[in-house]
Amino acid sequence: MGIFDFLKSDKKKTQEQVQQRADEGAGPSRSAAADAASATRAAAERMAAAAPPRPGPAPATPTPGSAAHKAVPATPRTTAMPKPAPPSTRPGAAHTPTPHSAAHKAVPAAPMGKPQPAAQRRTYTVRQGDTLAAIAGRELGNEARWRELYAMNRGVIGDNPDLVPPGAVLTLPL
């Protein structure tokens, strides 16, 4: 007899002992389990009866490769139209045109805020060899603020922040 045969026989003995113990105490425990199972089934049936009915399967839709698909005419798709804005509830309120309306194109852009007085606005005239980082370090005290300087003066400088034209007048942040 090999080692595995010994283990099999030991396992078999253990199973037989468990079965014997179950058979000895099977009377009351099996009836309790059966009662619990029947109570669970009854509760599930009550819940199913009280629940709203489930919708049935959806009608079959013909696939593009099927013969039924070729026999059914395509339904026209409607495009969603933008809803008109509700009328203002305030008396005398002006209509605000939407970006898609013709009136929007006819209305001039809203005026920007008042320009700052010259006394509050600081400027700097670019000299030959200046860079935004050097200007920011000298005038703003921090070379890392060159991006802020560029953002404020992009129209004067152009798309390339490395090419600052000499003689350009830059507005400095306060």
C-alpha cells in the first residue's frame, strides 16, 4: 500500500464518520432546513406576485443583412430644432439673441470695460536683446512671470514669445 492509498483510506474513514454523525442527528435538523427552505420559497413567491410585471421581449428589429430589412422602408429621422427662448417675464425686458439667431449677428459686441487711466497702467518699451524672462525679472521681480507678461501682450508680441520686437510697448501687470 502506497502513501496515497493510505491517505485515500483515511479520507474515506473521515467521510464515513461524518455521515454517521449526520444520520444520528438527521431527524430534527433536516426538518428545520426543509422548513426554512419552504419559507424562503413562499416569501419569494409573494414578492414576485407583488412586483410589477416585467416587459416582454422587444419586437425583433431586422438586421441590415436580412430580407426583412430590405422590405421595410427606412423611417425618416427628424433633426432636433433648437427651442425658442421663453419670453421674458419682466415687463420691458430686452430680448437677448442666441448665438444661432440672425439677431445675434446684427448686435454689436458688448463694449469692454473702461480703459485704465494712464497713471495706473505701467508700460515698458522693449530694447534690443530683451527677452520676456529678462523683462519680467527686471520689472516684475520674477523671471517666471514671463508667461503672464506674454499673455497680456500677445497682440503686440505675436505668436512666438521668443521674438520680442525692439521698440514694442508692453503693458506690465500691476
